[in-house]
Amino acid sequence: PLQGDVEAAERWLLGFEGYDSVDRLIRAARPAGAEILRAADDRADGGKAYELRLPKIELMGLGAVQAGLRMWGQTRDTGGPQASEGAFLDIGSDGGPHASLSAAGQEFQFPSFDLKVRGALAVEGDGQRSRAVGWISIEVKGEAPRIGFFEPPEPVLRAAAQEVCAQTVGFATSKLTSDLAYDFRRWQSTAAARA
């Protein structure tokens, strides 16, 4: 739930003339320890592009995995996840992410790794009470990396994949909920909210 009326919540989520909310929301909802950088070029359809760099994950003495992903966000006028299917924030990823394993002072790129993220976020309410509603879809595919002739054991790779997925899903659910509610409360005290 968001602490405010529907109109204020929609202005916070979707922006309004002279105020674009996408950049603020992308940064407000970043995973703990991750870094968000604005990409030099945006998408052809007007979506704003960002580079998401996840924190390194240690792999039981084998090394550390570092991953990043090009994400985008854009407000759309219709088709949202709320009952009215109105305006919403559309988010997703562009192309495959980059991921590497650092071990013994060397860096090895994962030969094939694909992470597709897609989601939608909107505001729904009854006038005085509002709440954020939405969905997210995450698809992960990959091949085992080779380090010379050595291929890390499947249990180690599965543990690494599970940890990456757990962080991603955690970001998309409970942390996202609390971060967006906090950002909405903070935004309500800004000049943009009163404009």
C-alpha cells in the first residue's frame, strides 16, 4: 500500500509534463549493493536505458561472479496491470547480460548467459487509498564456463545460479515493495509532488 491518494500516486509513478519519474524510480528500486548508471544511448522507442551492475558474489573459494545488465524503463498510456488497464511503467532488459568469473587473478567471461526481465507497475485504488500493482517475469539461461580445461562442478554452478536468482527475485518482490513505498513517502515532501 502507498500512503496517499490515487492521483498523487499516479503522478509519482508516471510523472507529468515537465517531470519524468523513470530515472528516480529505477534508482529507488535498485538491489542492495548494486550500481545504476544511465546509458549513453536510449532505446529507439523512447525508453530510458540504464546499466545495472550487481554486486560480486563469492563462490565457495572458487572465485567471484560479477554480473551486469542493460535495463530500460518507459511510461505507457494503456495496457497496465491494474483493473482499468490504464497508464503504467513498463520495464525490461535489452539483450543478454554480461557475467564473468574472477578466479586466481584472472577473469573468465561466461560463454553464454541470458537473463530476460520484463515487468509492469501501475497504481490502483479507490480515491483515498492507493497501492502499487504489477508483475515481473524473469527468464535465466546459461552454459557452464570453462577455465582452461577445467569446468566448475555442477553443484557449484547450481549454487551460484540459485544465489543470483534469489537476489533477482528478492529485488523484484519484497525489497521492491518497501523501496517504492519509501520513495513515494519521500517524494510527497518534494517540490515535484506539489507542482
